[in-house]
Amino acid sequence: MYEKIKQHIRDIKDFPKPGIVFKDITPALADGQCLQQIVDIFYNRFKGAKIDKIAVIESRGFLLGAPLAYKLGCGIVLLRKPGKLPSEKIKEYYNLEYGSAALEVHSDSIKTGERVLIIDDLLATGGTTEAACKLIKRLKGNIIAMAFLIELSELSGSSKLSSYGDVVSFLKY
Ligand code: AMP
């Protein structure tokens, strides 16, 4: 099953900057059976984990986190790029494999002690997800795990994140 999904992920060289090989998951999202398999892989891993909230990282994390939250019957918390969220929010800055950026979250989106699963499409250096973890911790959420469809193993992102909770990835490159 993982092989079929891998066949629907393509490498785009030098995007968005020279030297970066971008893992493009849009062919996997465009194939109905493949998309179902991806969501089911996440679901089977977390169905017993009593997750209260899935924190989804903009923007490809939204696409995987939303159907997963529906299946798990839990809520969604949006971790968004600056300037997108309308209400009171907090912010964390981070470095990306190709630049620097920040994430914001609504201050009232997680209650103290809620069990949170962070979802994104891909783990590279781990900077994005570390910012996500810092936001969740500031809101006193209980980070159960961070889960990714893809991990770029040579960038060692999982070692940066392991102190925050379980790091789960399904396709390693
Ligand atoms: P990082 O913070 O370095 O772990 O980068 C992870 C974030 O950047 C995720 O939201 C990914 O979608 C995106 N990203 C980083 N590197 C790549 C890549 N080579 N291909 C696709 N997306 C990437």
C-alpha cells in the first residue's frame, strides 16, 4: 500500500528554491483511492489514542487533518501563517528548509490538558512542527504525537521533536 502512495508522490527539483527537491503530494491527493489510503493509515494509527484536537499546519496539513478529524470524531485547531486568523492569537517564529516563517493559533482553541495530535504532510528539519509544539504548549495542550505522511530522514527533524511527544511518519526518504 505504501508503495502505491509513493508512486503518487513526485519530486520537483529546485522548487521553491535551487537545491530543494520538493515532494509534491498533489498526485496522491488527486487519486481518490490513494487519498483514502493515506487518511486510513493515519486513522488506524491513532484511532485508539483518545485525541481531543488535531492541530493542522497550513496548508497541506489541513488536507490530511480534516478528514482524519472527521473519522476520529475530534476537533480541529488551525495553525496558520501570520495575518490569517481573525481573533486573539499567539505567534511563534521558526526557520524553514527554505527560509524563515511564523505560525499563529487562536488563544482559545485548546483547553488545558486536551490531548492534541499535530499533523503535517512532511517533516523536513522539524522547525515548523517545533513552532507548532511551542504554540500548543503555551496553550497548555497535551501533545500526544506529531504525525507526517513523509519524513526526509537525513534532515533529522524527528530528533528535534522527540522531546515534545511521539514522532510518527509513514513514508521515509
Ligand atoms: P521543516 O520545518 O523543515 O520540517 O519543513 C516542513 C514544512 O515545510 C512542511 O509544512 C512541508 O510541507 C514543507 N516542506 C519542507 N521541505 C519540503 C520538501 N522538500 N517538499 C515538500 N514540502 C516541504
